[in-house]
Amino acid sequence: MEIMVGKTAGFCYGVDRAVKGAEEEINKAKEKEPVYCLGEMVHNRKVIEKLEALGIKCIETIEEAKGKVLIRSHGIPKEIYKIAEEMNVSIKDYTCPNVLKVQKIAEEFSGKNYFIFLLGAKNHPENIATLSHCGNDCYIFEKEEQLEEAMQVFEETNKKKLLLLSQTTYSVERFQRIEKMILERLKLENDIDFVVKNTICRTTELRQKEADEISKKVDAMIVIGGKNSANTKKLYEVAKKNCKDTILVESVEDLSLDDLAEDFHKLNKIGIMAGASTPKESIDEVITFLKRRS
């Protein structure tokens, strides 16, 4: 049996930076002061459990902090920085540079009186943070069928400027489809200044491309990552289109050969991809599991 593992599988730069930074902060603090993280540092249960075992305390609101607070890779709404300052809470910011870039663009174009379309999941922490930089004239949506409502909201403002942004881990294909749909819709309105900023990070694009390529070459596909990880779900969706025997697992503990295929031993090639928050050890454990049963 051949196992094809994606070269881009596992931690991206932003997640690796955040996790290593958290470990360093714990080592610095030792028993002197508690180290908090506002929300989960990354969307992966194993990583969170490891950090909590080392001493990180995950909190839901800044008001719960009584010591240094780490900002996760997804970022936080800008008003929280002000609250932390007023509380005299020390912040160590590990927001991914790509996420900061989206926030900067949103702030810039909001200041230029643009209406902003943000593509992504409404309740995702990254988007909640980005929306705080968009002002009042913005609309977030995730799917093509929501575009009509979004356009109605935009048209009701009578604005003549429109910006298209996206979550850094959004689907490349879906972004392109929605961009095309908006362009078609605006053909009859020549006075609209439409600006497109594809803010999907390069790593996400490469990962989705590799998932697409591998899933076309294998008999079955395993995508490893947190069930609440947006980028992992996108990898699963991409792979599933090409390979019907595709499954999504958080770790080797969730892996069932019966779920993967009717007859595991008839599989010649198995592909493996992993989300940006998936640690290398989780990937290695799945590979070892498969090899022992092949």
C-alpha cells in the first residue's frame, strides 16, 4: 500500500508561531504569574490540551484575565485592546500576520467610504476580529446563494464603492465564483467602483491545490484536523469532490478503517492531508496506524 502525504500538511507559519510563542511565554512565567489565552490558541483539541497541561489557561473574555494574556492566531476585535489597556493587562499578540493584513485593508477601505463584503463564516473568531475594522457598512456571508441578500443590503446604502475581502482560510474556488457573480451583477451599474482583494493566504491556496491533486490519484483520503477548523473543512470538501472515500478525523483515535473503505486491504493508495492547526505528531500517528494494518 502506498501512502501519499501532502507536503503542505500540518502547521502553517501563523499557527507554528503562535504555539511556539505560547510555550515560550509559559517557560518565562514558570510559577510567577498565570498565562492566559483569550479563546483557544488554535483550532485543534490535542494542541490545546498540550498547552493547558503546560500551564495555559483559556478564557472567554478579557475581564477574566489576572495576568499576561496571549492573543491567538485568529486575532481579536480591536476594542478588546483598549479594554486590556484600561485593565492594565499585559498582552502578547500572536495574531497571524496574514490576518493582520486583512484587518489593515478593511480599516483602510472603510475609511475611504467603501461598503465591504467579507467572505467567510459569520461566527469564526478571525472574522469577528476583522469585522471590528470594517465600520458599519459591511456584510459577511459564506455561500453563493447569500449574494442576492448581500447585494440588496449594499444597494440600500446608495454607496458607489464596494470592496470584496475574505477570511484567510476561505475556499479559493468559491471566492472566484462569487467574484464572478458580483461582476456579472454590476455590469449594468457602471458607476460602481468594485475593488477585489483576495486575502486568502498563500499557504491555504497551496494546501487546497495539493488536496485536489492528491485526491485525484488515490483510492481513499484522510484529512486530519479539528472539527471546528475552517481550513480543515475546506480540505475535506476539496478532496471529497474527487475521492468519494474521504474522511475527516481529528486524530488517530477517531480513525476507523471501516469508515474509510468497505475493504481496507483492497486499497492501493491512500492520501493524507492535514489542516493548518494539525501538529506533526498527529499526522505521524495516522501514518503509523495505516502501516501497521497494511
